[in-house]
Amino acid sequence: MALLNVENLTVGYKTKTGLLKAVNDISFSIEQGRSLGFVGESGCGKTTIGMTLMGLLPENASILQGDIYFNGSNLAGLNDKQWRDFRGREISMIFQAAMNAMNPVIRVDEQIIEAIETHNPEMSKTDINEKVKTLFNMVDIPKDRLKDYPHQYSGGMKQRAIIAMALACNPRLIIADEPTTALDVIVQDQILKEIKKIQKELNTSVVFISHDIAVVADVCEDICVMYGGQIVEKGKREEVFKCPLHPYTKTLLASYLSLDSDANIKVPEIQKAPDLITFNGKCCFAGSCNCCTAKCKSHSPGWVNMSETHQAFCFEDTLKKDNNGR
């Protein structure tokens, strides 16, 4: 049985102009000890998934349909108190922007101690202090920096401290939402290695959210590609990146340039994603797809299986075309 199994999840935001479905009828699962990456452009619904799994949706957002099973229990109906007991202990999150994720007037160790005390009231102060030292050692922060304030840390150290806080209660699943945002490439590489090392040591599952293809390819074993609030392709890392199926995945990968790329290469253009308030529920990528047909604009696509683990949300005849429409 999968550790996390999400079935037909739809999440909507109430806005002044109508109901915006930021996540529209998505399903995915993750096994214990594996890493699942969500990749796609900004605004496609990735962070909404993370906040939904943590029970941290804003007041104007709600789950419209679907179920979230964690270790066999449905999280979709938890109340606030149940979420507080569950959050941090079973699932924790590494939030975006580590620079702003910690309280600036409370010492770093005290913020981590608070998380441990909340979920482990039976632990002695001595054991908690030893736990904090172990966490800092795990993320390579010197013990003599325990009593520092967040402003005394560099960007990389703040991110490591946020990772330590996420690990404080030994959660079975960690959601990492753009954990290397605003870090330089050297520190970014160090943080990614840290996450992979910890995952292996603790057999923790990781949901990794990013718009950076290279980061997701480096960290994750399984991939979900998102566009317009929908998962358009999912599969193992090698399947998705080496043999992409969906036209959006192909376009996204073609837009990624490396140091070896031809200087005169033309980057594919992707039009603005559909308005998720007025979206008709058909193919969300039809406006930018070179393989689009009349059926794509009038019918909702379905899942096409390339293998047991590799699927695309499209029409089978559309997938047979290449990006030139042949």
C-alpha cells in the first residue's frame, strides 16, 4: 500500500470573479522512501498541492472533491485540531523563501525545540536538547551556532535550519516547496545533496515541488508534470525526461537550455495558461499545442498508458504526432 494516495483531488479558491480551480481532478501516489517531483511553470497548482497536503489552505480555498489517504487514513475530513496533531509529526514541509520562514526575534534552536515539545510532551529537556544537536549535525550546522538568531545565518544555513525543523518530529513524508529558491548554485547543490542524504538515512518519502527541471531530475525518482491545474504526464524520471509523451512536457524540456545549447536555438513559445475560472474542462494545453485538433477543443482528454508507470493526459492520436504536427 502506498504511503500517500491522492484520488481525484480538486481544490478551488473563491475570488471576486468566481471559483478558481487551482488543482483540477488530479491523482497520484508515493511509496515509502521514494521521492516524487512536481514540475511545471509558476501558477500551475504545485504549491496548492503542498498546502493541501499540510492542511494549510487559506480561508478562501477548500477541497471541492477527492480524497487524500495517508497510511490508509483519509485526511480530507480532518478538523483544525486533528491537523495540528498530524502536521509536523507525520507530514512536514520545507517552505519557500527560507529567508522569511523563521521568526527573526527567536533563537533558531528555540524554534526547533518548540516543534519537538508540541508533538513530544513526554520528552525531557535534556533529550530535546540532544535531539536538536543531532538535527544540526545531520544538516551540517556547527553546534556553536545553535543559539544564533536567524539574521546571523547565511542563506544556506537558514535553509539547513528549515530542513532540521522539518525533520524535528521524524515525519514519514516531507514536502519540499522550492527549497533552493534564492540560493546560489553552489549552495543549491549542497542543499539538494543534504535532502537526498537525509532521505536515504531515514527512509523518508519526499514530495519535491519546483519549476526547475534540472533540480527535479537530480532529486526525484518519480515525476508529475503539471500545467493549468492538471497533471498532464507522470512516470519514472527516466521515462518522463528521456521519452516525454505529452506535448507540454516536450515543449517544457525543449525550453531548457544547457551550456552546450546552440546559441541560435529558438526556444519554444508557450502561451499564457487558460483562465482557471472560465476554463471549460477540455484540454488545458490546446492553445499552445502544435498537435491540437478540433477534438482537443471540444472533448476532455483521458489517460493514455505508455507503460504501467508512464502515462499522459491526452488523446492517443495526438500523442502520435510530433511537435511539427506531422
